[in-house]
Amino acid sequence: MVSFTRLAVLVALSSSYRQNQPTIVGVNGFIPQTANKNNMPYSAARQMVAQPIEVNGKTAEDVASEEKKQDTADAFQTIPAGISSPTGYLASHDAAALDSELMSTTGFSREQLMEMTGSAVAEAVYTILDVSSPIIIGRKKILLVAGPGNNGGDGLVAARHLALFGFDVSVVYPAADTSSEKAHLAKLAQQADDVGVNFLDEFPSQKAMDGDYAVIVDAMFGFSFSSERGMSSPYDAILSDLISTQKGDQGTKIISVDVPSSWDVDSGDILGTGFMPDALVSLTAPKLCAKNFSGRHFVGGRFLSPTLSKKYGVRMPPFEGVSQVMEVSETASVGGAAGGAVADSLEMDYARRLAAKNVEVEHGRGQWEHYGDLETFTPGKYQIKCFNKISLKGLEGLTGDEKYDVRPDGIEGANAHAILLRSHKLKEEDVPKTCRAIARCGSGVNNIPVARMTELGIPVFNTPGANANAVKELVFCGMLIGSRRIVDGSNHMKELARQGIAKERVEKDKAMFGGRELKGKTLAVIGLGNIGAQTVRDAALALGMKTAGYDPYLSVENAMKLPNDIFLADSIKEAVANADYISLNIPYITGEGGTQGVINKEILDSMKDDAVLLNFARGELVDSDAMKEFLDRGNGRYISDFPDDLLWDHDNMIILPHLGASTEEAEDCAASMAAEQIQDFLETGAIRNSVNFPAIDLPGRAEHTVRFTVVSHDAPGILGHINEAFGEAGLNIVQEIAKTRGPVSYTVLDVDTSECGDDNVSLKDVQEKITMLNGVCSSRVIYGKPGSGYAKNLEGDYFV
């Protein structure tokens, strides 16, 4: 949901790299792929800028450095894969499994992990205290409570580091254990004692503390804590003292390690203790309970590999420099001190903070600023939401492209830029406001509210012809089934076998299932689109059948596929009159003039009594009552892959599962075709095979131009107003195409930037002006980071 409205196209002349040609530097100063398409080093990219232009306080040299950091961060932003909570947060059992894997397959020892996580905790405490000199450090007292397990071990390591930083550190360690099982913890306690950490026998009383401690570190229990067992003694009393300390308003900050003690790892404070520390240091990755946390949030532990990150669905932050910890809450400020509302950190959450760290863009305004599910949002990528199981082979063009974040069925995609689906019954609430396009992996779109999507300015694509061969073969199968009583014969043989008399009866009973051959018979096809045209062609050429057809909208392309001797009728009634087989290949359209019940009594009465009707299009095309009359009076057959509540048990009716496109090849082809159409639309604005938008394809964008698209309802003079807006902004349109289909107008144009010299070219204002024109639904600037540049007019509210 990255907005384009803060885009500034910076143009600079560079004689050292590109003679006398402007160079687009990019979004908020970030060098785009168009400027670095030859994989030049970042130093060369920086030389492309003729002078130190500043955008949002950043020079081009700052930009190159930050983009390099972003590239590093991108390596860790992975698609969640196959875990129970693929959200970037770890469930308790996933955390345990990851911890076990770290100490097995990756070869870390328990002591190594504690050293790294404890060091991160110490760094987070240092950041929170915001000390500025050694003198101040010496005056800061820290109290740490260490629990009996590994969380306590992390705390003991943190205590040692904090003491080495110069702080006055005391530790309460009620469960100190010198047994062999806890030998590693005993060593950590010894190491802390060696550097001057004070070990206390019990938690100090409120009076004894009297605001002495600047920070209390809660390292009692981590992700292995069981809320069912609750807090054991003396930790229950210590927790009560911590809560009292918070209420005492003595300025003492409480920092929890990994999980606030007493919290359920997955669900938070289900015990109702009311404990809410001031800060939380999540180790390795945030646990699910962190969603309920409202203070300053840090992530520490810089040792997780990209492979494990991807396996467990966590997103590591782009740590800066040599730091072992990073603050990910929205309340973080440049100076490190807390700032902003607590509510902001809840809405921004982990992934959004990572996204905002190195990419300074406008995500929205007002109520749209935090729109959608920002938890798993990956900036700089097109997010594609899939409903149903879409062929992985067909999606390879998207999944193999680093610009795309493909979300499989069942994975959240609330910020989707496009939707791919098969049979899912799409509802308006499934379509986020960020959605630019919808594509069905198949030809029919009756499961998509096309009329409503048209009102919203969203093109709906289908994949005509992708499943044509699969459906055609099923039609031929249906003709054979309807001709030879194959299903009846198979069921009869099963019954004979059950009785143990199959062998002696097989020859005697075969006469019960006699039939006819297809050769020389007449096939009538209603609807000569991709499927229908292929069906009549192969029926004539391969099966030696006579053919007839009816299609008032026959295209030239499909007409070229038809056999020369086909009889093209003027009506359905005329086409079926002499046919032995009739195949329906038309869409289901409701309303006046639609196709619902198009095979009615009049049509059925004009058919031969022994005709076979094949319906692999839509069940609603056939009037079931009229069809029952037809089947009752003769030897006709009805073969369909759609359920029928009236005819399901009729002797002359055969119902199959909806198998029309259910072949591996058809699913691959449909998915690939849908993915390519979405990809073309998102990257170039081109439209092919849309059921509600005009077909449009502007030639490739020239260098030094920016592509702009506008979706509008056909309002008078809209194209003139669009051109006027660019003219007022001093921008020249070098190529433009606009087409209308029904109520929708779609405009694609390229704006020239080569005449702008060294001046900044801002499209922010012109995009807003165009988007808010009467009749405009949305606009897009196809430039810079994938997914950016989209704006909508939502009943007079500007959505970016």
C-alpha cells in the first residue's frame, strides 16, 4: 500500500555517465531500477547526480547508502511458509521448535545463544536509559530479576554486560541452582559476580527502593512459561511488587525479556494480572503475545539465518551497523527517546516499522494511514492474494520475480494489489481498497461481482481458451458416455460381481447396453468461442461428424477454426433440430435477455427424441422441469458436470463432478495466463482479456518518461480535464490512448521529463487533482517502487 503521492522525479544532467540526458533519481531520492538498470556500482549511480539535490533532508549520496541498506533488509523479508502462524510473530510451539533447531542443525550451543541474546537485552536497556556520559551511567542503578530457566540466563548475561558498561547492577536470583543440569546458569552467575554485579537475597521492599532504580529488568519467564500452571513462589510476589512499583509513579521503567512474565506466550495477559511493562525486548523474533503489547518494543538476537527466517515465517529487522538490537515500535524517535501515542505502536506493529525504517514514503492520510493488514505488508513489492489452490507452475512467472509477494490461499493479503482466484465466490469485502485488478483462472466470471467491480473501477480478467482443450475432451467423453451406456454397464458389472456371477453373465447381458457410433452423426455446438470452435473442428476432422453451430457473436479468429462444411444456424432452435448431440458452450447471464433457462421447453421439443445434450458450461442454462419432460418421453440423454436437484436420479441423466477444467495442464495454463495478464497490467497498464474494461496496450514507455493511468466513469470532457491538469503542471504528454467500454473509460499516457532540466518534477499534486476530478475512480503512476503510485477517489475522500 505504498503511496506515490510523495514521489519526486529528480532530473539531473551528468556528462560523466550519460551525456546531455536527464537521469531519474527516484522516489524520495532513492535510485530506481531504471537508473541502475546496468547493475552499475552504487558509487557510479551517485555520480549520475550533477549536484547535491536534497529531498526530505537527504542528499543523493545519503540515498545511495540507504538503498544499499534496503537491499540488505529485503533479503530478510520473506514470504511466510508452512508454519502455524505465518505472520512474522512466533507461536509458542514454533518458538520452541526454532530454539531446538538453532541448537541442533545450525550448531549453536545454548551458551552461545544466551550470550548473544543477553547482549541484545543489555543494548536495549542502554538505549532506553539514553545516557550521554560515563558520569551519568555511574549514577544509574539497575535491578534485574532472573528466573530459573533460560530467560534467567539471558538476564544474567545482560547484567554482566550492563555492569561492564558502567552501570550499578543488582540481581535477584531466587532459584540459583548449582546442580549439574543448571551448571551453565551457575557459570553465568559467577561471571556476573566477577564483574561486580550485586546479588540480593530477596526483592527489595518498596520503601527500600524509593526510586533508587532507573530500570528493573524482568527476566523471570520466557516462551516456555505455562499460563495454566501460573506464577510460582516467590515470583508471584515479585510480580506483584513490580506492578506496585509501576503504580507508585517513581519513574522506574520496567523492561521484560522476550515475554512479560505471567503472560501467555500466544494470548498475552490471560491471567488478568494487569502487568504491562514499559518496554519489551523480543529475542530472535516477537512472540504472538507481542501483538497485545503497547510499550516500546525491541527485537534482539542477530543470528537468525535467512533460511530459518523463511522457514518459520519471521521477518528480521534491518539492524543498523553492528547493533544487536533494533526498536520496532512506532514510538521510536530519531533520538531514541519514546515519542508518539501508544496506539500508534499497536497499529504500526512489527512489519510496518521495518517497512518504514529505510523507505520514507507516504502510506496514506488520515484514516487511510494505517489501512489494511500492515503486519505482513512487504513494501516495494506487488502483493498478490490467491483464493483457492492456484497452480504453482502457472504462478512461476510471479513467484520467480522478486517484485512480487504472492500470498497463497489461507494467507492474509489485506493489502493486495491484485487478486487471483478460481471458483471462490468473491464478495466485495474480499477486495481491499488497495486492489487494482482481479483475474479468474478460467473463462466464466459468475463467481465475481463484475458489475460492482466496474463501479469501483477495478478491471476483471479471465482466461478464455486456457481450459479449452480440457473441456473439449470432456465433451467428447460425454458423447461416448451418452452413446454407449458405459456408466450403466459398469454399474451392472459391479452388481454381477457382487453376486459372483459376472463371468457367466458378461456375454449374455451386453445386449442390454447397446449404443451407437459417433461417426457420421451430427453435433450442434451452441456458442462458438474458444471451446466451441475447437470442439466442432476436432469433431469434424478427427471423429468424422457432421457439424452445426450457433453464435450471434462469432469472432473472426474463431470463425477461422471452423470446418468449411459447418452449418451456421440463425437460432438455437434451428441448430439443434437435426442434431444427435448438442453441446452448450455459452456463459451464464442473468437478467432480461440473459441465458438463464435458455434450453427451455421450446428448444427441447425441437430436438430429436434420442438426442444427447451435453452441458459443461453452467447448470442454470437448462430448465430442469422441461428437461425432465424430455427425458421421460424418449431415449434422450442429459450429461452435465453440474448438480441438479430434480434430475439427479433420472435413469437418462448422468451427473459428473465439475471436471471441465480439472486437468493439470488446464490449471497450469489458466494460472499462467491470469498471472501474465495481471503482471502486464500492474507493470505497464496494458489490458488483455478483461470482461469489463476495454482492451488497451500502449507501446513501451520511452526513456525519461513516466506512465500514468486513469480509470473513470464515462463523464463528459474527462479526457480534456486530464490533459489540462498536466498542461498546468508544465508536463508534456508524449503518447496517450483512451478507450471506453460500457460505463468505463480507461486512459494510459506517458509524461515527458526530458525538458525539465535540473528542476524537480513532482507528480504528487497533479495526481491528486486528476484523481479528485468528477467521474474519476482511480489513478496510477507506474514508476519507481512496485506497488506505489496508486490513488483512489472514494466518494470525495482521497485514498493514497
